[in-house]
Amino acid sequence: MNYAPKISRRSFIVSSAAVGGGLALGLNIPFGASVVRAADGSPELNAWVVIRPDDTVVIRIARSEMGQGSLTGFAQMVAEELECDWAKVTTEYPTPGQNVARKRVWGDFGTGGSRGIRTSHDYVRKGGATARVMLVQAAANEWKVPASECSVAISVITHKPSGRTTSYGKVAEAAAKLEPPKDVALKDPKDWKIIGKPLKRLDTADKLTGKQVFGADLKLPGMLNAAIKDCPVFGGKVQSYDAANASRMPGVKKVVVIDGSAVAVIADTWWHAKTALDAVDIRWDGGANTKVSSASIAEVLKEGLSAKQAFVHNQKGDAKAAIAGAAKRIEAIYAYPFQNHACMEPMNATALYTADRCEVWCPTQNGEAALAATAEASGLPVSKCDVQKVHCGGGFGRRGFTDSVRQAVLIAKQMPGTPVKLLWTREEDMLHGKYHPVMQAKLTGGLDANGNLTGLQIRLSGQSILAAVRPEAMDKGKDPFSFQGFWPAGEHSFEYTIPNVLIDHAMRNTHVPPGFWRGVNINQNAIFLECFMDELAHAAGQDALAFRRKLMAPHPKSLAVLNAVADKGGWGKPAAPGVHRGLAHFRCFGSYVAACAEISVKDGNKVKIHRIVAATDSGYAVNPAQIERQIAGSFVYGLSAVFDQECTVKDGRMEQENFHQYNSMRIAQMPKVESIVMPSGGFWGGVGEPTICVAAPAVLNAFFSATGKRIRSFPLKNHGITMV
Amino acid sequence: MARLTINGKTHSFDVDPDTPLLWAIREQVGLTGTKYGCGIAQCGACTVHIDGAPVRSCVMTVGAAEGKQITTIEGLAVNGVLSKVQKAWLENDVPQCGYCQSGMIMAVTALLKDKPKPTDADIDAAITNICRCGTFQQVREAIHAAAGA
């Protein structure tokens, strides 16, 4: 899915400059005398590849690195086709402004929806392949031999008949002047040497020594710092404020109101700004939203579970009739809470505004959206703005939003000519998230006398992300992404074949701003479906694996990941004393994922997760070592959420302000994660998100096996259940 | 005027002695490897060593740190040679986003000084840093690798 935030008129102008076909991306640069040069004067072979005289290969990365490792994956894809020396590869981010100026030569910068690699593998590999052909041609021209007599490996070109050799750095200048070939063939995946290898990340060294600069670490000459408090009630405003004391505090330069809803202090240091902001006496006007609470929201959602009107997304046969006529009817209601992303690096952005230019430095998952926000907030045309992307200290979906960019620009506008860094406190970050949406679900299933599932009905009731963030992406009022994992077909398809199915969504939006949270709607949907499948198997008196296998028979790729975790997880074989297992499967973001969890439970509520075996089939696996890290890492994010994390609403605002109220898993709670990366080829599925959703239901199903208890509302801490 | 000894070098600057050590290190001394994550000693991203012991610098004041030996992430490598923990981190490809890793590496360095061959239980008890990317599996492997080095 496209994570571009709400398209303003201005950002529409940015995107409408897009070139047409993906094949042209990165390749439609001028050629001949007008070689495009990198800042250091080295020639571009095309927008993706710059080669320096010392053979260093600079690979341009359009998407953002936030820890997921795709920067390394992109470089692998370009390097594979380029046939360059991996040891001499380095990377850089082009800026969104350069992308606009060059008619979107790098395509989409948006990094979310686990789609970075799967939606650009074709054109970035072509960038590498095209550059390789030009380099070989340049060497052949110099030697006055046919290019077909030349071979290339590890950045060295060899003329086979004469044995002459040269290197990429030596011919790059001449190669850059050649006309790019129109259509180059890409390698057969069986010939890959760099793609598919568990290579180490390219961006580790500076993260070990403190040298890596994150947005929060930026230092610019003459820079001031800002701290901000936005009205804690979403949609509220500043009624009045008294900054008399704050203005006299050390280092304070200015106290400003932003967008009528926030107060910011600008000071020499951030600590001075933050301390002074705490001394500003602010009265908020929360408006009508102050009446909203978690309980009032839950009531609205509860009503939706039986409402007449709902958006239908998956319908087959007559589920209601099948369930009504079933030998056994099973029903369960589940509920999933609001959750904050809580990236380790709080939201921040640095802006420098002058009357004719505005520049922003920020950790962002969507450079082009950040550029659009910069232009809009500064009032300057896009051509007079730019955004320098910096590595993100986590993203998880939060950094696709540009709220802090807008604030930073509006603050910097009050200090023309002086760069200002805006850094949120953790408290601000917790109070002004783009929250995982709330959702309730009523699941009803009908079993025949033989325990076959003849009908399944799922009614979702809760918030739509798209309605708030990208209404133009909705389908006649329906949010298809509310149904991730439940689609009749496509990248989020429902993988159980049941004769009668009805899955619909009673959309119940709240004043709490929702956002894409790693996995998006698969977190709740996988719990709803996979825990309920376990309930149905139990009611049918069948083994949870056998029950699923039967319904999944027409879906071989799903069956394969499920079987893989069952085999490796030891399903059906005796577990260690006190250890119980649970299974889960899902299809999302184009990939097939499954997990088998092993847990033990002490005193009925202390859960030790010993091991999770997880399988993923993402079609191709560009870097299996990084995929394993995404799987294990996503489990930390997902299990923290299901055990400990909830943002509750009181008087229209969130109650949790820091990690003491919003706990996150520690190393002591980390299970052993055994990943099975099993790419079956022929398609490109996502990696960063899919597996997150199977950890929670696998653990919950194991919890039922251990205790006989079904927990259907989250987080588990609300039931006194802790992870030890 | 506050005087702090950081990574063997003395720095003098004019700051309120109640300023958190974290912010003096980041803003007065200009060493930004030590991170702000929560400000209430929950996450550990700001971990530094005070006289060799791990401390969450967001809740220690400059006044309390005066006269002590402070080591930050920038002080671990000597003449560009990585410490054994940093080397193990590199070899095990540990960081994802990397934001919490300075604090994680400082906490682990202190643990290994105290317990050169830590058991998993030792690691569980001593390493309480939050990592939202979830690098814990690699962190544990790298600790054992560093202990064996």
C-alpha cells in the first residue's frame, strides 16, 4: 500500500511531475557532452550509480533506512547487475528536491508498507545493468574491440582474446558520455551472486562509535533549539498562555504559538528550551473532544459489532444461513487497543528558513512528503525548498508523517536565517502519536456434525487509517486495508477455503489520529482470525494444525510455511514438561508467514516464551540474514504490544506519557527465535512487517493450551498477565 | 563553571549544576553518541560510565558528575581501534536503526568488566535497555562472542 500521507494540493504538484513507466526510472538522464556529476565531480552512469576514479561505487538509495536494512538490500540489487566489487560500494541519499528537479528520476521515496524492495527491484536492478553495459562499451571503445568480446567481474573488465584489463574507475568518465542502452536484460535469479547472500549491513560502523548522526544529533552553525507542547487533547487549541517567567530563563530567545494549538520555546540549548517550556503557564481549550474516553470509544465500537450497515470486503456463499443451520455455533468478541510507535528517537526536524529558501533536515520515511510539508509550511514553492534525509532512529510507520516537519518550519519562520532544531520530549511523542487504530471484532463460526467449518463471519468495528490519512485511497467509503489478511485475493488474501464467508467492517472513527503502525491492520486481524481458528479447532475436537491444513489445502504456499513451522517446532511431538505450543499463520504484504510458539506459564499468569519458530516466504530473499533480524525484531515490537502496550483516552487525551506507563520488552523476555527463510521464487513479497502478526496469536494459542483460558482483549497486562 | 572529565579530557563550561549530565554531554561538550530516549532512566539510551560503572546520564546532574571519570561511547575505541564489544557488535551485525546501541554497548561493556564470562541469567539481569527494533537476539550472541574473545 502507498503510505504517502494526505495529499495536499502542493504535494500533488510534486507527484504529478512523475515520469511514466517504471522502466524509465533512473535512466532518463541526459547523455553525451552533458555528463551529470556528483558533488565531488565523479560521473553518474545513471541516477543510481556514480563511479569514482578510485573504483568506489556510490549507489543512490531513494528509500529511507530506519533500521530495517533495506539500504543494504538496495545496494545488493544494484551491485548484482553492475557486477561491481562489493567491498567498494558506498551509498548516499539523493534529496527529494533533486528528485523533483530531475522529474522524479528516482521514483517513489516513500518507505512503508514493506514495499521498498518489492516495488523497485526492477528499476534499481536495471540501473545497475545499464551502467554495466555502458562501462563495458566504454572499455571496448577504448580497445577498439567488440563489447561482446569483453567480460566483467568485480569491477574489472577483461578483453578475453587479448587478456587486457581495465577497471570501472578508469572507464567511468567515457562510459558516462555514452547513450544508455534502451532495454537491458536482467539476470536470471539462479545466477545471482550478491542478491540472496546474508551480507552484513553497510551502515553499521558509525552506529558502534557514536559517530552516526541521527536527526536528534544534528548540529548546524548558529543553530538554536526548540521544545514544543501541542494541546494534549487532539484537535484542541491554546486558549491562553503566560510566558513571562519562561522568557527570563537562561538562553531563551522566543516563545511562539504554532498553528494555534502548540506553544514552543526557542533557546540556545534544547535543555534550556525544554526547561523554559515547562515554566510556561498554558491553558488549553480541548473543545468537545474533552468528553471522549476509552470507555466511550469502546461503546461506539461495541455498537458497530451488531450495526446493520457495514462495508463488505469478502463474501462467499451465505455465511449467515450456514452458521444458523450449523450443528455447532461458536462466537467470540475480541478487542485491540490504541498503541504508540514509540520510536527510540523522538520525533524531530531541523529547519532553516529565509525569505527565498527553506531547507529541512529530518529522519523521515517519506522524503517527498516531508518536502511537500516544508513547502506548504514555508509558503515557498517546492523548487525553493529541499529536505536532507538523515538515518531514522526507528520509524515503524510513524515517520511517514510530517507533523514535526511542519512545526519545525513554522518555528524556523519566526527566526529567519537561523537554523532551529525541534526535538520532541518522549512525553510529547507519547501524547501526539499516530496511533495503531482501535478495533473490535465479532467472529462467528458454524461447524457441521463432522466438525467441518461450513461458515465464518467476521464483523470488524473500529477505526480506519485511510479515512484519516489518505481518504482518496478509499474505495467508495470503504477502507480495504482494514481487511488486511482477509482479502478475497491479492497481497493480503484470506488463505482458508471455507464454503460460506462474510467479512465486513463497521467503520467507527474517533478523534484520535490513527497511523500506519508496523504491520498496520495485520496485528489485530491475525489475532482475531488465528486465535478464533484455534477456538474453532478446539470446538471441533480437532488438532489445531490438522484443522488449518484441511482448510488451507488449496493454498500451497501458505501450507508450506505452516508445515515448516510445525515440523521445526515439533508440533505433535511431546514438548518439554510444562511447555505448550501454539500456531499461527497469515498472508500479508505479498508474503506468507507462520509461527509456532513454545511457552510455559507459572502461577497462571507469568508467561515465559521459550522459543518461536517462524517461517516466511517472501518470494525472493535479497538478504536472508537481514530478514532473520526483521523477523526476530518484529517479534519484540509485536509481543511488547500484545503484553504491555495500550494508550488509553481520558478527557480526550492520552494518559500514557513515557516508558514507565508504556513498557517495552527487554532482553530477559526475549525468546529464542528460529527463522525459516524459504523464498519460493516468482514473486516479490514484503519483509519488514508480515511476520510481526504471527507472534501474538501463536503465543495466545499456546497460552490457551497451557491454561485453558482464552484472552480476547489486549494488552494482556489488563488481565494481570506478564511476560517473564 | 562546571568541570567534567570525559574520555580522559577535562571540559569547563558555564551551566546550571542541576542540568542532566546527558544534556551537558550532548550540548555543552558536543558528544552526541549518548542518546536521549526517555529522560526518566527507563530506556538506557543515555548510558555512560561513571568511574567505570554504568549510569543513566539523563537522571544524573552535572554537579553529581563533577570530579568523576566519565566515559561515553566516543571513548571506547582507542586510537581508532574498536573495543572488543564494538568488534563483536560489528562481527555479529547487531544494530538495526542503531539509536539505542550506544547505550546498549556501554551497558554491555560495564557488564563484561564486572563479569567477563556472563551467563544468560547475568545478561538478563544486567542489560535492561529498551531496543524497539528488537536486536536482543544479536545482542546476546555478541555478548557471548565478546566474552569469548
